[in-house]
Amino acid sequence: MSIIEYKLGYEALKYIKECLTYGNTFSNLLLKNIQFDKGNIRTFLPDYTRVEETTQFEYGGKFKSSNTYKQHMCLDLFTVSKIKAYLLSNNSICFIENYLASEGDPWLTTIDIKTLTYNKEIYHVYFRNDVIENRIINSFVRIKSIPIFVGALIPTSDQLINYIYNKINIEYDILLNLAKETRELFIVAYDGEGYIYWSKD
């Protein structure tokens, strides 16, 4: 089995907008401030996936093996590799909205990554140092939320990176700024087995 790219169109655009509509504050800000029709949308799935299956975003079963957990973990690893490559090649952050978590959840104290709150909503941030210190893969699967899991790759300044790094609560204006500056997005799909990727033209 190989994992290959499938280009997506209107159906994926609709799915992205639906997910962001039901998401939290950052998702809503993305929806209001990003022209998603002016971008590229694709997914990565096994090479035996039929084209019509690539637009069945609410359904899993994309892997033929009985060990589907092990196989779709490769798509988590693939997404992590994209995050790491972006953070290493740009002055940037990966900003993730955790749809299911809320302020005060005990398990949040057990993950070794930056976590922020906004009105009890939970957001996670990956920095370049998280790549260097190999912290991303161990935490990514733990913070993954289904049915809505939204991550943004955002170029930003050293000043803003340092500001976010030293914060516990994030302000609305910062969320708005991050949404406007988003260049790439990944959203969970296929019942958690894979992702849709959007990138700005």
C-alpha cells in the first residue's frame, strides 16, 4: 500500500466550511476571514481508494487491513511530518483548536506542549523547538479531537511567537490575527482516519 495525493474540489470546500461553522472561536474566525475558494484542497489516502470515496468525508473504512488503527496512524504521522517541515522552514507556529477539551480538564496537565485558553476553549501551539525536541508526535494523537479537529500553519514574527509562548490565556485580537495570517490548514476527516489539507494560492 502507498499513500497518494487526491485533489479535491467543491465537496471538500463545503465540508471545510461546515466543520468551521460548528467549531469554536478560532474556527469561526477562519471561516469569516479566509477565502477558502482561493486555495488548493487535497487529501492523502491509500492508492486503492476509489475517487468517489475521497469525498465521503464523514465515513471511515478507507483501509482494507483489519489493523486499521496501525494503518491510519500513518496519516497522523504524515500530518505531523508536514507540521515539522513547515515549522523548520518558516518563522511560524502550528495553532490547533481542541474542539472537545475545556479549561480544567485534568489530562491537559500531562501533555508537554503549549496550551492556551480562551473563554474555556482550549488551543495548542507547536513551535520550532517542539520539532527539535521531538515533542510533536507524542502529543499529536492525544490532542486529536473527533469529529472536529482544526490545525493552522501560520507564519508570524519572533515577537508574536514569544508573546504566545509566555501566555496562558489568549486574547480575541490575537486569535483574529492568527486566523487572518493562516496559510495552510488541516481538518480531520473520514471518521478520524485522515485529513483534508487546504493551502492558500
